[in-house]
Amino acid sequence: MTTNHFDVVIVGGGLAGLSAAAYLSSKGKKIALLERGALGGRAVTLKIKGFNFNFGAHAIYGRDTSVLSKLEKELGLKIDWRDFEPTKAKYDIGNDLTAVPANIQGLFQTKLLKGFDKVKFTFEILKTMLKLETGHPHLSIQKWMERKQVNEEVREMMLGLASSNFFTREPEKIPSDVFFNYYRRIFTTNKPVAYIGGGWQALIEEFVRVIEANDGKIFTKLKAESLAVEGDHVTGVNTADGVISGDEFVFCIPPKELAKIFQETRLEHIMTHYANYDPTYVIVYDVGLKSRIDVPYTYIYDKQNNMFITDISYYDYTCVPEGGQLLQATAYLSQEELGNKDLVEQRKEVIEKLYDKHFPGWREQLVVPRVSTRAVVQEIKWTMNQQALPTFFPDYRNAFFAGDWCQGQGQLSELSFSSAYEVSKCILQKG
Ligand SMILES: Cc1cc2nc3c(=O)[nH]c(=O)nc-3n(C[C@H](O)[C@H](O)[C@H](O)COP(=O)(O)OP(=O)(O)OC[C@H]3O[C@@H](n4cnc5c(N)ncnc54)[C@H](O)[C@@H]3O)c2cc1C
């Protein structure tokens, strides 16, 4: 492979790398995509005993205004959308269940807010939608609410929502501009949550179909080890099989990996800085059941314990054997719990109790559980001390960056898609 030269070399075959590779190849660029393991990265679908376990509910938030929908149209991707039913989403508030105020109907039905507080909360939403409220990058959402003297109940409500959307136990630390940017999109969407039929695997196959149809080259099990650079240009990626050279480079690998391959380059110190940031970690505890336990809701959020269960097989029955059910539980971890085995075990027991409470009999129906006690939902957690990685630096004119650790739109995979889309456009504009 020593003489291989491409218009664009893309490093990392997760959702960001795959979407950049599909987009650029569809526009006529000769691309190479390098992935050290299997395609998909954290967006994996694991097949065990007839169940397809995905990392997360593969939920796309605000799909009508999402970059994934844009890619769907522009690339002709076939995505089997399964829209979430908001009336089936409930908050567990101890002795009672109540509607999630994710839309106007939910807002009027929810018991989380009373009388006049609902009006105040609706007013906050309206201000966000109309861009009258934008927050400030130097103020956390907590500080912003204190300054604006938002009352206790409305404050609780806003932080509760942020906790569930940002997968964090520390919603108060989110920068207020990030908070309002996110909610402006979510409050104005007609499709707040949608799942992808067939899971992440179906989406990965669609990207691969487009890349291959446009003669893109995909190299799996091939790791980028270091870079060849000249002045303000990257010239190649060094691998065990030789150098892959190119005109432009898109790096879709997390900060810790970037820090390794950018050693002894102009970006060494910057990348080391980003590599020290904390990711957002969760516990995943999914269960495959041999027959369905039907309850009147498909999403239940335990407000006190910061965890939720989704009945994903209600929407995507391709992920279970006939008659089966796949329930997915996700618990947000605090910094203190991370790496503390006892605390993590306790959290697992609390998840089991939540299953007992809402899906009684699940233990008898259990075929296979799948647990991960340290899953990275997003590579850079939103706090006042951590910022997303820019998509390019002036030091290297032909190096771009994409992934859910980069600046972009939305949260989670939407950050991967939007940063990949932006850098691809930028490369195409260069000609
Ligand atoms: C439990 C869980 C639940 C989730 N739920 C949702 C959800 O419901 N909705 C949603 O939108 N998102 C969800 N996410 C987040 C989503 O999975 C990620 O945002 C997305 O997959 C990130 O894609 P990426 O390409 O940016 O990064 P990654 O998936 O991390 O991709 C990076 C890739 O680079 C490769 N790589 C690294 N180093 C090298 C190297 N040196 N050379 C070559 N290749 C390299 C890696 O192997 C990997 O494939 C969830 C994540 C988890 C863990």
C-alpha cells in the first residue's frame, strides 16, 4: 500500500468517519477510510441469542431538523424511521407516574409542575424558541438561572430535562449557551425522538453501500499510528502496512487517540489538552426477554436515580426473536461513582429494582442480559471547564476533525454527523 494516494483520507470508521466518507465519495472525491477495528465504532449492534443489542436506543433527537435527515436526502440513504410516541413516555416520581413535558400536551398533563409554574415554564420555552434567550458561554445554566431568578420549581424542571437529554448527573454545570442552543432545536421539532429500524447496523450498512457505489476504499483492522507532516500540511498517515497519503485528511478518532498520532507535530500540546477532558459515562443494562411484558408506557425515567428504561422492541421488532422483548436501561454515572466497583454494583441493583417495579416478571422471562459499566456516551462531557474540539486548526491547512467530541449541532451522534457534514462541505469548497 506504500504508494496509495487519495483526495481525502479519513481516519476512524465510526458514524462521523462513515458519514464523511459517504458524503465526500458521493461528490466525486477519491477517498480512503481507515478503521483500526470494525466499522461503527461505539455505534455497535451485538447479536446474542437472537437479540440485537445496540449501544443505546439508537434514538435520533429532532430528526426532522437533523443532519442525518439531510444526509438521508442528499445521499439517498434508506432509513427505516420508527417515531417515538410521546404519550408513552412517563416520569417515575416515586409513588406515581406522570407525563414527560416533552411537548405541549405533556406539559399540560404533567404533575411535575403546578398551575402558574406551568405558565412560567411555557414562557421560558417560548423565549428559547424565539431566540430571546440564548444563554452565555461564560455562565453555567445554574448561574444563569440564579441571575434570572428563575423560581425553584421551574429550575428543577429545566435541570431535570437537561439531565435526561445530556445523559448527566450534573446538569447544572452545562454552559448556558449550549443548553439554549440544544433546546431551541428540540422545542421546535415535530419529531422529538425517532429510532432507526434495524439499529445502528442498518445505518452503517447504508453508509458502506454509498461509499462502495462511489469506489471509496475501506480499510478495516488498520490503525493510524502516526503522521507524516511537512510545514503546515499533513502528507500521510503511517500504518503497519505503509503510508496512506492524501491531499486532505479528516480525523474522526477521539481526543485520546488524536493525542497519540499527533505526537511530535504542531498540534501535540493542543491534542494532549483535549485528551485530558472527561467523557460522559453511563451504565448500560439491557435485557432480552423471551416474551413481552406489556405495560402502558415504552419509556420510563426515574427522576430520583437518573436512569431510564426504553422498550426498544415496541418500536423496532427486528431486534428480537418472535414474541420477545428487548428492554434497555441506562443509568447516568457521577464522577464519584466512576471506577468505584461497590457504587457501580449498587447502581446495577437499583436498575434491577426499576425493572421489577415497571416490568414485573422480567426475571422469569430473561434469556440474556448485556451489561456495560463504563460506556462512553459522549467523548467530551459538557461542563464549564471543558469545550468541544474545533473542526480545524490553523496549524495544518488540510487537517479536519469530526466526532461527538467536536463543535457541531445537537448531542451524541448528531454532533458526529454535523461535524462530519461541516468539514466535508469545507473540503468540497476548497475544490
Ligand atoms: C450506551 C450508549 C448509548 C448511546 N445512545 C445514543 C442514542 O440513543 N442516540 C445517539 O444519537 N447517540 C447515542 N450514543 C452515542 C453514539 O453512539 C456516539 O455519539 C457515536 O457513535 C459516536 O461516533 P463517532 O464516529 O463520533 O465516534 P466513535 O464511535 O468513537 O468512532 C471512532 C472510531 O475511530 C476508530 N479509531 C480510533 N483510533 C483509531 C486509529 N488510531 N486508527 C484508526 N481508527 C481508529 C475507533 O475504533 C472507532 O471506530 C450512545 C452511546 C452509548 C455508548
